[in-house]
Amino acid sequence: MELYIHIPFCIQKCKYCDFLSGPYDIEMRHAYTDALCREILSVKDEFFHEKLSSIYIGGGTPTWLEVAYMQQIMDTVHAVFDFADDCEVTMECNPGTAGLEAFRIYRDMGVNRLSIGLQSAHAEELECLGRIHTFEKFLRTFEAARKADFSNISVDIMSALPHQTPEKLIQTIQAVTRIRPEHISCYALMIEEGTEFYDLYHEDVVRRDKGLDTLDLPDSDMEYRLYKIAQKELEDRRYHRYEISNFCQEGKECRHNIGYWKRIPYLGVGVGAASLLKEVRYSNERDIYEYIKKIGNRQSVHVSEEPISKQEAMEEYMYLGLRMTDGITRDEFFKEFHITVEAVFGSVLEKLEKKKMIRQYGGRIFLTDTGMDISNQVLSEFIV
């Protein structure tokens, strides 16, 4: 089983961010930490000594939460769960929110992987995104993490930014790969409703979707070109792509995310967290004040419980599993659902193979490079 812990605090909301996060004062951070620990303790009877294969501490910016509060949270996790010997424990980090001393404490409490949100090496792009750090601050943060003995670090970068050129993206990739992080996530900017970017660029998104020229965002041709440039530049620097937007050195795949794509059961704790347990999807209260109030009143913080049918589970298995370059295997599908993949998706597989969007080889089904390029369109074929 996997565990996700949500820390909803950040210094400042980025212009593109639609995550459940924001700046809160010390009183709220203290109250939330207590509520979160109580939620974790509340599952003790159900999950006592359940062995965790991975833990992901996301946000927000977990490294902005006081180290003492994070220690309290991790102590509570240790009191409830067992850890697998090779348990991967990832913490998200923004540049400038932690230094050498804090990183050493995180290592002592069991964190063994960092995910640092850089996004760009260019000051003008960082300013456009609403990031509050510089590339130089990122480098100092990365160096401090290395000194604290972190040997598994991921860095996030973004493509398809407003006015981004191929040269700028290549320069960011060159600057990041020069310091050799073990893992790099390269996501295209998504314009989400409810964000500042939605108000600024929604018209451009509509124009891009219609194949028209855009004003600020890269048009559809440039967005695709940037995507392929990132893939080539990273692979040329010996980062192999193991998922649509994720690249790593050999053996440094993010095991927690692979768990999501393989539908390994996971428990999410914290405001807005989601869980997948025994083919039921749970969602937690999204209002932080209501979340804390319900915990205090010993009420359930689940606001939805959605049973997943066998058909839905099989669809998820395909469109999540095929995100990975290794794809899925027929044997694993049959073992999971006691039916062959051809019996359920035979016509879809035949159609996509004729279009050269998938390949079937050695009992394995995976997307071709062409299929990866238009993955959203291809994967939607498996949803009835």
C-alpha cells in the first residue's frame, strides 16, 4: 500500500496553480498538523502494521511547514504503519524553503527522495509563473540537499510557457541536467479554471484548440515542437522516458507514481486528499476549516465514496498503465480481472494497432512514439 500526505501550505500561490494550497499563518499550520495527525491515528485499527511501499508528502510546499510539525507527522505515521525495507519516502520542496540543517533532519526522519519544483531556469519565465525563487536559489537548495546525503532528487520543469522559445527550453534542460538530478519531470503548462492564468490566457487556449494563431501561449504546432524538443534533449543526456512526462537515470523511476499508474491501493490523508482502497475511491473534505472542525468533532472527513465497477477498473488499468513506456502485460491484466484483455478491449486494440498508435510484443501492450505524442486522444479510446 502507498500513503499520500497533503500539506496545503505555501508562501505564495503561483499564477498557474490549481492545487489545494495557499498561505496560512502559524496558528493554522499548528491546528492543521494536529488535525492531520489525528486523522492518521484514526485509521490505526484498520491499517495497523500495514506495510507501506512508498510515501509521498505533497502540497503546497511541505518544506515550508515547520520542521517540528513535520517531525510530529512522521512520528505519527511510524506509530501506525510499518515501512517496507526499501520504502520510498518523497517530499516536495520549493527552492529556498529548506537548507542544510532542515534537509539533514528530513533524512533522519526517513525522507529519502526530494522533488524540487524549479519549472524554469529563466528569471522572466519564473516571474511570469508567479514563482518567488531564482535559478541561483534553486542551485543552492539542490547543493544543500546533496550535502545532506540526498542521492535521489527529482526536478520539475515546464514547457509551453507564455512566449517560451525552443532556445529557452533547451537552456533550462541544459542547466538542470548539468547538475545531474536522478529524475526530471517535464510537464506542459495546463491552464486550469480558477487560476490567475485562466483569466489571462483562456482565450489563447480556445484559439489554440481551434488551430488558430495565439497571442501569448505557444500555438499547437509550437507546443508539440517544444514537447519533442524536451524529449530529445533529455534522452540525449541519458534520461530515459518511462512515462509520458517523466524521465530518469537507470533505476530511479518514481515508485510512488508508478503505483498510481498500476492502481496499487493508496491511502490519502489531509485536506482534499484522495484514496483508492478495495475498489472504492474516497475524497476528503476540501475546505481546510471544515476539515479541522470535523476532525475535532470526530466526524469522518470523507465527502465522497465512489465504488468502482469492474468495467471502470479495467478502463483505468488501461489508460493509466499505458502512460508508462513499458505499458501493460496481458498476464497482469488477466491476473487482476480474470478475463483476457482481448475479450474486453479487442476491437480497440485492433483499431489502434492499425493506426500504429500501439504495439503488441512479447505479451506486452504499449504506446508507440506516435501514440505517446497524442496520448490523451489514444487513451480515451479505452473509456466506454
